[in-house]
Amino acid sequence: MFQNRAEALALTLPAAIFATVVFLLPVAILLTEGFRSGGTWTLAAYTDFFSQTLNRAVFFRTFRLGLEVTAVSAIIGYAAAFAIVNLPPKGKGRMIGLITLPLMISPVARTYAWIVILGRTGIVNEAITGLGLSPGPLRLLFTETAVFIGLLQLFLPLMILSLISALENMPKDAIPAARVLGANWFQVFWKVILPLTKEGLVVGGTLVFTGSLTAYITPAILGGSKVLMLETLLYQQVSVANNFISASVIAFILIVMSFAANILLKRLATARNGR
């Protein structure tokens, strides 16, 4: 298409300059704020951040909820993807359309729907009190459970779509061959399906985990000030406390956690494939 590499680089240069000036440069400036103090480079901002009990609790809560959402998404995603892949083409198209449909709806609208479901006069509490399971409505909103449910509903379609793509690329005779050789369904999944679909799991796991770490709307609405996450704490540090150094620390932590999750998932997939 291009006569030489220089011509191709010249065509991509404007986009590269725009991305550098608009995105990379501001992010780099923000991240370096946490390492500078009085004109010197130091880790004092990070030690101060983790020395506070609230910050440590928020960090571990964010990390734990991210892992929980990713693990549950993988379990549900494999079951759903396996069922969808084995449907007839017409039914498969309809199911993929239903899975894709929530992605076309604003996360704000999807999150506010959970207020109607989990509120004191919501569907869940009405069912609980109607069945006599509780004398009064339960506090379901502004809890870690509500944040977990909201994040799971928000990012589960990404995991299912990634696993559907991976399962469709898997050899069709792999599972029947394993069954003929006497493998039970657990052995089929662990030794056949999982190694052959590891790339889809890595992509889906990265999207779900990083999305759970960096999502703001869902934790802010369903968790409020009672269930702080790193992203809601970041917003408070910028808009309320006007503490850009602490915000820089939180932003750097989120970026490191996102990249570390992707690298770890790839390493686990590679190690599993090697064995």
C-alpha cells in the first residue's frame, strides 16, 4: 500500500502528535506530581497515602471487588458462552444480540435501574417482605453487595463476548475426543477448554478487572460515601479536597494495577499452556 516505511510514518505522525499532546503529555504530568516534592523526586506522597487507614481500606476494597467481579464473570461467562456457542446459528445470533444490547445503554441509566430494584421500596425488598423473610425492608443500597452487583452487570457482557469468540475458534472435535478418551466434564474444562480459550479469558479478564477498578458512576451511585472505591476517592481528592498530589498517587496506583492484571493474566495463561 505504501512505497516505503517513511511514507507510512509520515501519515501516522499527525495522529501520534495529537495523541501525545492531548492524552499522553497531560497524563505524564499528572502522574509525576506524586513523585515530586519541593523540586526533588521522592516517594513521600505514596508512603503518606498508604499510612492512612482509610486509604488502605479503600485500596484493598477496590482490589478485592475487582477480583471478585472478574472471578464471577469468568464462571458465569464460560457457562453462558458454552451454551450460546452450541445453539443453532439463528438462536446464537439472537443471544449475542441480547448480550450486546446492554452495552448500547448508558452506564448511568443501567446503574440507576439498580436503585429501583434494590431500594427500600424496590422489587427485591417488596419480595422479601411479601414472603415474610424480613419484618421490614433491608438496606441493600450503599453496600459492597450493591456495588458488586452493579459492576458485574456492567462488565459481564464483555467477558461473555470474549469467551464466545475464543470458544468458536476452538477445534470442534476437541471436546468429543476428550470425552471418548474417558475424561469427565471437569477434566474436559481444565485440560481442554481452558488451555484452548486462554486468550479469550485474558482479554475478558483484563477488560472486566480494569473496568471494575476504574468505573466511577456505579460505585458513586450504588456505594455512595459509605463504600468508597479508589475512583470515587480520586474524585473527592480533586473536586472536594483540591489535593492533586493525592489524586496523582491514586491515578498511578490504578494504572499500575491495570497493567499488572494484564501481565499476570498473560503469565498465568502462558504457564498453564506450557504445562
